[in-house]
Amino acid sequence: MNEIESLVQEYEKVAGLPWEKTVAGPQRVWFAVYDPGQERRLRLRLDEFEVATKTVGHNWKLVDITDTFAVWMANHDYREAYFEQPSDMDLALKDYLSYVIELVSTELTSQDVDENTVVAILGVGSLFGLVRVSEVIENVVSKIRGRLLVFFPGQRDGSNYRLLDARDGWNYLAVPISAEKGK
């Protein structure tokens, strides 16, 4: 059994547990942690996560943020100037962070999402070097009705998460889901 097959199985176990309705936002976040080299395999098997979710009696909604930077930049008034002077992007990246937060918040609060829905975010690796995943999560937790599943290409050591195995990580109390039991 490969890593993604094991991850699907572990995910189904977690999703199948009773959902406490009174838990705080940060406790409604699940991180499906996998090796970054498995990204393509995970994307090919996304439907298995949806099937697992529905098998245990919950609804599923996928939000792919992979292309958000390209979409945001294509619509930005100063995009040509940023390409000429990339060092000027720092201020604009705060706007990009707001854009991603708004997009995820809108999906979390849409009419087709209720307290029985898993909203899954795919593509957080595309945020690397632009904005912090932690800032996105921290700004949307209050809007989670059911559960928020974050497909996280990286590693976890205790409650410290490292996106794309970077040195810089952050400490977060999400429910970890890993192909390796006990990790």
C-alpha cells in the first residue's frame, strides 16, 4: 500500500469519528500530511477522499487554491511594475493574503456548506514563499461550520508543521492525519 492509499484510510478513520459540535475553530482543522513528492499521486486520488467522506456520512467540498496567485496577479493593476521590480511585491503580498483568505472564507460560508461538511483545501504548496499557510488558517477558523481538511505537503514533528519540508515551520494544534500511524 502506498502513502496516499494509507492516507485515505487514516483520513476515513478520523472523518468517521463522532464530530463534537461545540469544539473551537482550531479544533475543526485537520491536516492531511504527506510527502511533497506525492503531490501528483494525491491529486490523482482526490476522489477517494471524497468517497471516504461520503461513506462515513458527511458532505464534501473541494477548494483548489493552486492557481490563486496567477489569477490574482493577472487582475492586479500594477502587475507589469511588479514583474519589472519584484522587490516591490512585499506590500502587494498582503493583498494577496487577503485575497486567499476571502476566497477560502467565501467557500466555508457558502450555502452548500453546513456543519456536516468537510471543506478540503488543495494547493497550499503554491503559497510557499508568498504567504504563510498559518495566516490563512488563523483567519478562517471562525468560519468553519463542519471540518476544514488541509492537504499539507510537508512534515509534522509534534505540533510543528513544515510546508514543503522547509526549515521554517509553525506550531499549530490541528488534528494531524498521516499515512504513518502515530505521526
